[in-house]
Amino acid sequence: MSGVYGLRLLRNPRMQLLVLASVAALVLLFRALQFAGLTSQVQWGYDFSFYWDAANHLLHGEPIYSATQLSGPYAPQGQDGFLYPPPLAAAVMPLAALFPSDSRAAAWIWNGLGAKILVASLLALHRSERLGERYPLLAGNGRWLLVAAAFAFPPVIGELVLGNVHLLLLGLLTLAWLGVRRGDSRGEWLAGAAVGLATVIKVFPGVLVIWFLLARRYRAAAGAAVGFGAAALLTLPVTGIQPWLDYPIVLANLSAPADTTDTLAPTVWAAPYLGFTVARILVTAIGIAMLARSALFQAPARSFAVAVTVAVLVAPAVYQHYLALLVLPLVLGLGAGVPVTALALAYFLMWGGQQDALGDLSWIVNRALPTLGAILLLGALATETGVRRWQSEPATS
């Protein structure tokens, strides 16, 4: 078979690049058509509309958290009120002021910003991890295959349609990694500030502060506190103090999702057997244990990727589009030498999708496979151990 002309031709790197580019173009065409169709559906800007509503409440001096959220347990689905810390609502105020009656129009700007952040993050990671040197197919213009793979990833399309914050978080956590990779005090302060800002947007990136502490990156941990505090103080004149007094209650009252059809969180999988609270504690404990082991015994790129993956999976409510944030650990794993077959399998398992033809078994594709893919990614990143490495890898231009 090795003498067959077509197979010999596929060994040529230029032909391999041409084939991959052709496949990528076809998949991206399908994703573009899918995206275009969804922009006229109810899903367009759905998550963003909650940020826009909260921003409008701030503009009119109204509470951003509802009486339902403050009075007792509530499900984080279609709830009346805001789920995130107050600074995010403040950040969306310019869009709410510009589009006071149409969140769907404002979503175009928000989602366009997310797409730009994704591309910038991938190109920066391509340079920092020297992916063009390690994988000839990704050298030069091959770097756009990395970008194409990200836009072919269904969680990314979901994020670009719904307008959640995970592409913004991807940009901030990429900035954090680039700061760590610098290997100097300025880089650590930058890394910490980026994580602090990410945590003031959505709470779960705060898990990375534990990674900073275990990896003895104390400047970064301090930088996270500074970044969080600065964002809170800068937006305080707009938000006022009351939302900050309400938010701990909003978090404490957060309960299990009422509809688990699209929920991937390990906590939700375990809740029917253990109860939501016990499941949440157990999943968090296992995740932090894996993070600690990785921080103590793995190289920085792998352990940072483990920390990001753990931060996503320990969240009490995880939906498929949240997995867009796992683009970062996928790329870091590629640069750190994680077997490409394991990364590819995790990547394709996380495609998931709605398969109504399966009837009562549709949960296998919709929930089980994406959850398995995320857990497989975590396992692939966490398996290799070595000597302790507190220092960063050398910075690259």
C-alpha cells in the first residue's frame, strides 16, 4: 500500500496542508451557515440579554439582583435577575446606552469583540508555544488552521451566538498565561491582574489563585487581589455598594439547574445520587486535589492548563458553550507535548450537538459525550508528572 501514488502524495507536507485547509474550509462554511441561521432565532444574544438588562437597571438606578434571587434557592436558568458580579453590568452600560431598546443589536458588537479576542489569543499562543516549530503543518500560514479549528468547535459557535463571557475570559486567561511565561515579576503581576479581572467577571476563574499559591507565584496571587479590587473600586461609583452586599446572598442561594437537558457539570451528573450540595463539595474537592498535584509536580504549561480545565468543570452549572474556554488548555496541551490523538479525541467528543432522532437517548450526544471529552482533556493534561518546576519556561518573542 505504501507504493500507491495517492498515499505517497499524502506524505508531502504541502499536500497535507492543502487537504487540511480544504476540509477546514468546508467545515467553516457549514459553521458560517449555521451561525447565520441562528442569528434570527431566539438564541441570538440570549445570555448577553441578561447583561444588557442588568446594565439598563444600573442606568435607571434599579437593583440588578431580583427579590427571587435574594429570598431563597433559585435555578440559574431564565431567572429574573443577574448572575454575575456587579462590574460586568457596569462594563456593558455603554452598549445598553447605545442600544437602549434592542439587546439583539448590541449583541453584534459584543459577539464581534469575542471573535476578535479569540483570534488574537490563538495567534499569541501560536507564537508563545512555538507551535510552528513543533508542528510543521502549523508553521507560517498554517497558524490559521489553529484559528479554523477553534471556529469549527461547536462550543465557540454557541458562545458567539448566545453572547456569554467565555471568550472574554479566554482572552484574559491567555494574557495570564503569557504573563506567567515571561518568567519575571512584571509578568506575574500581569498574570495575577488578568485572573483578578476574570474573577470579577465570573467567579470560577478565581480557582487559578489557588494555582498561583501552590506554584509559589505569590506576586501573581497578590496581583489577582489587586486586579479584582481595582475593577470593583473603579465601577463602584456606577454600581453602588448595595449590589456587592446582595451578591454573596445571590451566590449562596444558587441551586441546581431545573432543566438538565444541556447541563454538563459533573456536579449535576452526581446530584441525583448525592444531593446537589454534597455533589458540589465532592466535585470541587476532587478538582482542587488534581489542580494541587499538577501544580506541584508538572511543568507550568501543563499545570496551568489543568487549572483552567478544573476551574470550568467545578462550576455548578456548565453548558456546552462554556467549553469554548477549553480552547486554551487544548492549545497549551498541544504545545506541552500531550499526545495529539488524546487532544483530538477530546476535541471531537466536545462537539456534542442536538440529535433529536435519538429520542430518549439524545442525552448521550448532547450531554455525555461533551462531558466525557472535557474529562478526557483533564486526564490527558494531568497524567504526565516530573520534577517540580517553579520557574517559568523561557519567554519567547
